[in-house]
Amino acid sequence: MSDEHWHAPLRHVRGAELTGDTGQTSGMTRLEAISGKTVGSEKLWMGRTHVAPATSSGDHHHGEAETAIYVVSGHPVFVFAKDAAEGGEEIRLEAGPGDYIFVPPYVPHREENPGAEEAVVVIARSSQEGVVVNLPSLWAPVERP
């Protein structure tokens, strides 16, 4: 049997090897670990995000990718709009270590960290790259293909 028909190798990305060479949003730092660019993944992006104390990220969405978030430390708040009209209600999901958050495709949101310690979360997306579309507000029109 030739090597080309054998299994692909596992890839090991050390925590110190994460790169900031991915989509960014103001108020947070995204670090990329697993992606098409870093390990050749075809359907998955994974990384870590840091939000400093008393900081809010800019409003954004992640295109067609589903996003799963696991809170490692801190007490981040995930904010999204309930109503499509400008001035609609903001919904705030307060999270803590061990909690998970699911963000559906194209949903505008932001992360806030009202606490005194840095908030760190691990993110997985159903995309091989870190899709980030920064927005002027949670109510900004979102183009879908």
C-alpha cells in the first residue's frame, strides 16, 4: 500500500504556538490554533479569545459558520439583539468557567467582560478559517448568500 492512501497524521499545536494571524475584532484578541492554514483542516476552526477586564468587543458575526464557545476563565457576557429594528432589546447571557455558548450563523453579537479578571474562552467553528465580519451595531443589516 502506498503512503498516499494511508491515514493523514495527527497534528499537535502547542499553546505557545497559537497565532494572532486571523480575523480580529476591537476589544478582544483572537488566537488561532486549528484551521486550514495551520493544520490543513477542511471543516473546522478552533482557537482562543481573550477579553481584558472592563472591556467590550466590537459587534460582529461569523458568517455561515456555527460557533461553539467554552468559557475557561472569567465571567464574560455574550450580547445579541432580540429585535431586528434599531433600538430593539439587547439580550445578555452571563457566563462563567465551564459554561458553553452556541452562536448560530450570521447572528450579530459581542463579548463583554465586566469583571476584574481577563475572560478567556475556547472557540470552535464549522469553518476552516476564522470568519469575522465586524459591524457598526448589533442591528446592522447582515448579508446572507
